[in-house]
Amino acid sequence: MQDIRTNLVRADAAATNAFLVGGLEPKDQRAVYTQAITRAAELVAQAARAQPADGAALAAVNTDLVAYTSGAERARADNRQGLPVGAQYLTEASAGLRAKGGALDQLSDVVDANANRVQTEFGAVGRALLWLAVPGVLALVALGGALVWLARRTHRYVNLGLAGAAVAVLVGLVAGWLVLGGVSARVEQVRTGPYAAALATAQARIAAFDAKASESLTLVKRGSGADFEKDWVRSSNQVTEDGRRATELTGSDLRWSGYVSAHEALRVLDDDGKWEQAVAAATGRGGTSPASTAAPFDAFDKASSTLLAATADEASRRLAAPDGWLALAGAIGLLIGLLAAASSWWGVSQRLEEYR
């Protein structure tokens, strides 16, 4: 879900930035846009298959995606012909993505729903200890009661069968507690470690591409883009907050501050009436100008992409690691239960034979 959102805002950032060039957009930016849109459409289909509960929301996202690409293509065609109306088409398409009930809003709700499911599953690991302990303790109480009852009835202090069953259940209970306790500790470490870092990094990337799109739209509007600058500030603050969390968890610097400094210099150029220089800086044609935002943003993109891949892979690997042990522990637990039942039956049958 986070990847879908990232690809949508990445595509919008590429489209709005390429629009500033005028005429035929750069091939590399067109490739980024096409790749991001294609990837988003593929992920929507995969996500709908993977989680049917999200089907209705993802269908709405797909409809908005089609509407966005249609608007972006009209803006591109007008821009190639030098028609000013293209700016309006692009602005409306970009606003449609972010509107209430739009694709990004729908995805935000789906992300929250899935995040809640994840937290529920994380919590289920701790509750698994109760599912082990309660039946285990009840079985020990039942076996202990049976031992006492038989001892009073038969005047035999120990029934080997029932005692053996009680020992087997106790050993299984302790071993199971140790296994599940270890798994629970591992899962908690993943939840507060690589999973949290991956989530923060993904959110930072979404906000960053959103900020880059807002930066381009402030220039597209040529003097009337104050609202988009407010959007930029809001998105940048989100990147800073999520980036700080990711850095605290991993020690990696997402390198967002370099882009922020360049953006501030770019805004000075635009506010001073140097629109052409600001556009050149925003589109990567500003050379080594302090206002050139392309290079520092690319640095953030690479750093955050690398960190996201690493933390996501680590979270998946560490969560999958206990699978084999859990399967083995489950099989051993079942065997212990069968042995305890057989031992109990044998112990009671011995006493019954004495009365026949």
C-alpha cells in the first residue's frame, strides 16, 4: 500500500517537474513517470488479490488513477504545443489525486486499515502465550485432581500413568512457553525496530515526492502558487519528522536537509522575479547553483530507497525465521498431548483391572 502511494506521488512529481521544461519533456523524467504509473497500476491489482477486504477502495483508486493519467496526458499535449491551458489540466489532475476521497486519500485509509491489521497480528503473538498457558494449566489441574482422587479411592499414593502424563504436560508447557516467549520477544523487536523504520521511511518518501510536486506547481502557477508552498511546508515537516524517527532507529541519514536548503534558495529566486532561473534550478538545469534542488532530492531518493529496501527485507527475514521452529514445536506439542492421553488411559486402566 505504501508502495502504491509512493509511486503515485513519484509520478506526479515527475510530471509536474517535466512540465516546467516546456515543449517535449526530458526522456528520463518521462521514463520515471511511465514506470511509476505502470508500477502503481500493477500493485493495485496485486493488492486487491492479496486482501479482498480492500477491493472496493482499490477499485476507486484505480478509477482515480485513470482520471489522473488522462489529465496529465492532456496537460502534456497542450504543453508541447505551448498552450497555457495545459497548466490548468495538470493542476486539476494533481489536485484530484489529493482531494478528499481521491486516490491518495483512499490509499491513506487502506494503509491505516492494514496497519491496524498488522498491529493486531503483532498483538496476537503475545496472546498466543495465554492460549498455551490456560489449557496447559487446566490439564495439570485435571491430572492432579485425578491423582488425588485415585489415591483416596485406591490407597495408592502415586499412579505412574497419570504422574507420567502430568510430567509430560508440564515439560511441554514449560518448553512451549520458552519457545513462544522467544518468538514474542523477536516479534516485538521487529515491531519496534526494522518494521517501524520501514514504515517511517516509506511515509517520509511519500511526503517527499509530494513536496517535490508542490515545489514544481508553485512555479507552474507563476506567482500564484502560495497555496502549493504551504503544501510544500507541510510535506517537508512530515519528511523531517518521519526521517528523524527512521534515523533514530537505524542511524542512517536520509539527507533531506540538503534539499530543504536548496528549496529555500529556489524560493528566493522566484520571489525576486527570477522565474526562469528558478525553473532551471528546479529541473536540474541550474548547474551547481545553491538553488538547484534536483541533485539533493536525488540524494534523498537514493538514500531513502536503499534504507527502505534494507529495513523491509530485514523485517520480513526476521519474522520468517521462527517458522521452522514453530512448526516443530507444534508437532512436538501434539505428540506430547497424545502421549499424555495414552499414559493417563494406561494409568487408570491399571486401577480398573485391580477391581475386576
